[in-house]
Amino acid sequence: MAHRFRDLEIWKLSRVYCSDIYESTSTFPDEEKFGLTNQLRRASVSIPSNIAEGSSRKSNKDFSRFLEIAVGSLYEIETQLLIANDLGFISDNQLAELSQKLNKIVKMTSKFKATLK
């Protein structure tokens, strides 16, 4: 039972969130290019990518597994953002804004996943 990922609100929001992460990490120090910058960007790209890939799967169980991976990437980002804030790479306000958006995507993804049962 394939879903049209382009129609899914969680996919749309996660794409925007990916852009937010890219923008936020653009001011990180150059020495973080292969550190936190790269990790945050890769994790943010994996969210809409896993939603899209999962939507093509034949069963809801398979799709659900890809949604779990996407949520795992969101929690990975949350941890990395906290570290970036600890290091002074992002402000408390940036952290709050990015965390609020992240939590919204986590909640929406969890609710959507529950409908796949």
C-alpha cells in the first residue's frame, strides 16, 4: 500500500526543517565542517529521505520502520543541537526554535505511524 510522500505533511515539514538546519549550520566554525555541521546536515537530510523511501514500501509495517528511522534522526539532531548550543555555535533562541519545530515533526510522525497499524 504505497503512500504519496509528496502529499504527506510530515515530509513537507521535514524538508523545510532540513533547510533550517542547513541555514543554522552555515555559521558554524570552519573546523566543524566535518564535525557537527556534517552530522546535523546528514541527519536532517535523512528525515524526508526515509519518509519518501518508506512510502514506497509494499506494507505499512515496512513504512513504519522507515518512520522509526526518521524519528531516530530527529532525536540525533536534538542531541547535536544541544551540543552546538553548549559550544556556543547556536543561541538559546535558535535552539528553542529548532527544538519546537523538531518536536512538532516527532509528534506528527508518531501520530501518522499509529494510523499505519
